[in-house]
Amino acid sequence: YGDHRDLHKEYRRQRQMCIRDRIASVQAVKVNRLQMLSWAFLIGLFLATSLVTGLMSLLLTLPLIGHSTWHLYRLIIEPQHKT
């Protein structure tokens, strides 16, 4: 059967990275409060527009929001990890 202790090392590392990234995200929101509120407003506006159009524009809106959010996250978070 072998030794199963090595299997848990990867899960522990993933959990530690998840906690580290959550802390970094909370710090980013605290530092960039106005920008985060503006982005949340835009997301709400996009979703409201999608509701008005019968949810058909979600096909365009959700990938756009997801892609943009990922790039904004990387712009904010990665400079913190490089130092």
C-alpha cells in the first residue's frame, strides 16, 4: 500500500497558498477601496443590463467580466508578491 503521508503535502501547500491569496485580496480591497467600489458598480450595471435584455447578453457579459477581473487582480496582486 505504501506511505500516504506524501499525498497530504500538496493539499497543505494549496491550503497555505489559498490563505495567503485571501489575505492579499483583502489587503488590496482595503488599499484600493474606491477602485473596488467602482468595479463592483460596473459589474452590477453589466448584470442589470443583462437582466433587461432577457439574460441573452450574459453570453457576452460574463466572459468579459471574468477576463477583466482576472487581469485587474493580477495588476493589483502581483506587485505585492514580487517585493
